[in-house]
Amino acid sequence: MTRPPSVDRLARSLESSELPHPLRVEVARAAIAESRVDDVEAMARDRRRRMLAPIINATGVLLHTNLGRAPVGAQIDPTYTNLEFDIETGRRGSRQRAVGDLLASACGAEAAMVVNNCAGAVLLTLAALGSGRGVAVSRGEMVEIGGGFRIPDVMAQSGARLVEVGTTNRCRVADYTRAVEDDDDLALVLKVHRSNYRIVGFTEDADVSELAPLGVPVVADIGSGLLDAACPWLDGPIPPWLADEPAVRQTLTAGADLVLFSGDKLFGGPQGGIIAGRRDLVERCERHPLARALRPGDLVLQALQATTLAYLDRRGHDIPFWRMATLTTDELAQRADAIVAASSAATTASPLRSTPTEAVPGGGTLPTVTIPSHGLRLAGDHAASLRDGDRPVVARVEDGATWLDLRTVDPEDDGVVAEALAAVLDEPASASAHNSDQAEAR
Ligand SMILES: *Cc1c(COP(=O)(O)O)cnc(C)c1O
């Protein structure tokens, strides 16, 4: 038996791993403790791969919550900004003004502000406008969004009292009217978009336009953040799958006093929660102590400003989400054919095929919608091998095959996808590289 190497020597042997020294030491310690000294390089690679890194989303899920929802990139130089500084007076300003005012213009609202995410927007609005008072919500809109955001729980946290209205499948204006009349301290009506489920059959719902005359503020949590149903930022036609999605501008026009939405769903920006609508109500939200706890940072505001400017300039093609959403299946099919040609040996028996696929919006939006798309089908389960490269490619496995949808892949990454597929095609047919590696190790 040889003595185990020193931690220091083992850590030094990992210099090419691109891990900082303290992490190399951690990995070396773990390798010695687990008697896996021979595996230490693989352990260092695994540690490195746990860090945040770009990946290629070939799942066809446009807003993939596990992959950061809408893809955003921001070139932000290290610099001071006028984050909370009024350039004109030279005095302290509000961090909400710069981007809030742009968002208000983009939404057609009097005012707007930004918090950390839409869950935060709901919590802050309920706390600022409804704490200690009643808030009416339809029994059919008690939603749970992924990650444990539940309307009744958020209501309890905000200090507002939940006033349930109507039934699960039917909730009429008369039900809301009764709630307003019967409750002696109703602060507002909250309409919540059923983002991730649908109620079908014997149903009835009240629109925002019908609730506006009730005499209490109407707050609409629309979640997904489609800015305008007319999509004026697109050159081409409006994607038909957007048809039933509530839009910020139209919800405000219909009479909502505030509209709440996510920055990183159909808005296509960074994670954020936007509160837009009546100035007096937005200001009450801004003054609430929770606003400080939920405020976004400089980097997020800069990225959100860039997205909002693209909308105002009608540059939909500069918003990656809209670029992906509006690609034609012909363009995608051409790219798929080129990838097949680049990655397959010139044999007719290649298990790789160019094929029509179905993409989905994702992000807990439009649960029943599919988007015609195009991509690649590779016989067998190769998901682990595809994730194993320096730029992991995340694919879907279904019906014993690996599916790559090109709608969510940046065309600049097609070459990486082709290389990853070529590597898989070179492998022994039976199993993915990952599994066969393990088999050999045993
Ligand atoms: C997604 C969603 C939320 C939560 O939004 P986050 O930005 O993820 O916090 C809240 N309400 C509705 C209706 C949603 O669809």
C-alpha cells in the first residue's frame, strides 16, 4: 500500500482545472477522504461544472425555469451609475424612476416600479394596499406557481385578509359585487391569471372591465408579462399561440388600477417583478418598508432598461425570446438539415434525423399551447452524453429517442450542437458515453 499523496500536492496537480485554489484544496481533501485519488481530475471537473455557466437549451421550452427562463445578456461595464441620483438637482433620487418611467411608457401606465420578481410584486402590493383589510379573490384563481408561490399563503404573509369569491368553476360579477357590499373593509379585488392551468367545461369568469366599476381598486396579477396584445415590436404577424394571453396594456385599458407581471416570462427580460398602473397606488407600494427588501439591483435594472428600450424602439428582434418565438419552421428545418449533414458520416443508416417538433412557451405560461417547430431526433437516450461537453447541450428524451428542438438554440450554437452530436454518433451504439465510462470504471 502506498501512502495517500498530500492534500497540497494533489491540489497543485489540479492547476489546469480552472478552479480557484481553495476549491482545488476542497476537492483534493474529498478525494483523499473518499479514497478516490485516481478520480481527482474528474471530481475537479464535476466541481467546476456545478458553477453557473452558459448551456445550450435544445429542449424547445422557450422559458425553461431551470435554465433561467428568458435568455438575457447584458454588456455592463464596471462603472458608477445614477442609480439613486438625480442628475439635475445633484441630490438623492429614487432607484425606481429611471426604469420605472420607461416601463410606464411601454405599458401605457401612469407609473411603474420594479421589484425582485412577480411573487414579490404580489406580496408588496397586498401588503401596501391591503394589510389588515379584505382582498377579494375568485375561488377559481387560488393558484400555485412552481416553487411554492401560493396565493392564500402570500395573502397571509402580506397581512391582508383573503375574501373568497364565487366557486372554483364559476365566478360572476354579482359574486364580486356581493363581496364588496358584504365586507365592511374591502381594500381591493385581485384578479390572478391562471397561468399554468385551465378550467374547462361549465365555467364563468368576470373580466377586469366588468370589475372596474365596483368602486374598489382592481389589481391584476397577469404573471406572464405580454406587454401588448398587438405586439407592435414584431415585424411579422402575431404568433397565433399568444391569442388568449392577457396583455399588460389591454388589461390597464380595461380598467385595472394596477397590473403585476414577471420580467423574465413573455416580457423576455431579466428576473424582475413589475408593478404598473395608477401613480398613487404605485407610490404607496414604493413607500412600504417591504419595497426596500424586495428592490432589484443595479445590474438587473440595467438589463431591464435595455429590454424596455427595445420594446419602445419596436426592436423585437433584439429581444432573444421574441426572436426565438417568431422563427419559421422553414428556417429551423434548414438549420436541422445542415446539422445532420455536418454531424453524420455519409451513411444512409444514420440514427440522426431532421424532424418536425413541438416547442412550448414554458415558464408556467400557456399550459395547453404548443408551437410548431423543427429539430433533430436521435435514436436512443443520449441526454447525458450531450450534457457532458464543455458547452452542455440539454435535450429531451421521449419514446426511446433524444429530441433536440432548434427553436430554443441560438443559431450561433448550431456548430456546437453538430459537434456534440457527431461525438455521440461516434460512440458505441448501445449506451451514452457517461454510462459506458462508468461501466468501464467498474
Ligand atoms: C409566474 C407567475 C407569478 C410569479 O412570478 P415570478 O416572477 O416567478 O415570481 C405570479 N403570478 C402569476 C399569475 C404568474 O404566472
